[in-house]
Amino acid sequence: MEIRHCWNVRMEGDTAHIDIFGVLDEIFGTSSKRFLDEIRQLDPNQKLEITLNSPGGSVATELSIYELIKAHKGEVTIKVAGLACSAATLITSAPNAKVIVSEGSLLMIHRVSGGSYGTSEDLTKDASTLEKLEDVAADIYVRKTGRSKEEILQKMYEETFFTAKEAVDFGLADVLDTVSKVKNSLEDGSLRVNGLTIAPEIVKGLPKAFVGVEAVKASMLNPKKEKLMDLEQLKAECPDLVEQISAMARAEGAQAER
């Protein structure tokens, strides 16, 4: 199977398959535009099956994928085979998707993060954007799980990891697959989840019971901040989200004036 970047789109009969293995982020060489273009070429009425093993990536990219899945008219199934962490959980939260999580997999939700530079005004604007993105993500999790927003925000602030069973119990996934078990291992000081070597920032917060993670070397625990996407890139990749954020800002401004 040829895998371009960290994904592969293929057809089997009347079912379209999308395999995602790795980080969906421009920084890691993933062309989000190319990925989205390939998804848009699929018949919107055919069955869609997504296999996911990803530690996350760009919030805007994953929100774009979320919107495309949500708009898909055919039956959608998402199979988590390893990790669905950080922004990748936005993909699994599409309201029209049945989410099957293999035993041994791990899901994680946390606060939206990013880096920034510039004047104090620039930093304030970027902080405001992060807050609004975080609010959008929380609302998506609320709709998926049926939990209160207060509980969701608490789990995000705590950077919460869910085993496969915990994810189903919490509502982030729908079905526990106890047949297709995920293999996790420590190899040469690196953590591999179903064949995927995961990023150090994911290793840092993993539950100690997950593959004896207490044995992971301290040298692996040096997370790097993601680069914050600028407004023009956000407009290009996720115009609906930009409009939603703008509407929220207008409403807040009108309320403040009153």
C-alpha cells in the first residue's frame, strides 16, 4: 500500500477508505490542502471508512476534516487503531460517524495550544483566537459525548487520557473492539503504538500503566510548542470556522456596547 505523507485514500468495492497514520500538520510535511482535495473527490453518498492512528496536528486542518466528514451523506465509520489524541479527537467527534476503538488504543483531549510572536497587540489577538478555537473544540466534544461543557473543559484543562473502554464509557467513542487489539511497545527508547512512533509531547502525559511508560527516558519528555497558524492560513483552510469566530466576536462586541 502506498502511503502519501501520512494518509492514504483507496477504494474497495463501494466503500472509500481513508487511512491516517501520523500528524496532520504543515510543520510535519502534510499538505492539508492536498488531503482535503482528495476527500472532496469522493462520492458524498458512498460508504466512508476511516482508520486513524494520530497524535494530533493542526486544529484548523482537523476542523476542516471534521466539517467534511459531517457533510458526508453516506455511512461513516471511524476506526481508532492506536492513537486519537489532541486535535485528532475532533475527527472522531463528527456527529454522523460511528466510532469503533480497538482495545489498546488511547484517546486524549486537552487545551488548544500554539506559539506566537510580535507586539503585545499581536499576542493579545492570538490569545483571543486560541480561546475561541478552544471554545469551538469544547462544543464539539459536548455534542459528541452529551456531557456538560463544564465537565468537558475540566477534562481539557487536565489533559485527560482515555483508554479504549474509558473513551466508550465517556462518550468519545461508540463501540469497543476487543478483537483487533493494538500492539504497543517500547523500542530503543521510543514508544511505538501500532507501529507509529509517537511525538515526545504525547509521551509526557501518558498513563503509567500504558506500556510501562514509567521506563521512558527523561530525554523523550521535551515537548515543542506548535507554531500558531496565522489568520490568512486559517481563512484558507477553515473559512467556516473563521466566520463562526467572527460572528462570536461581533456578538460579544454588541453585548459589551449594550
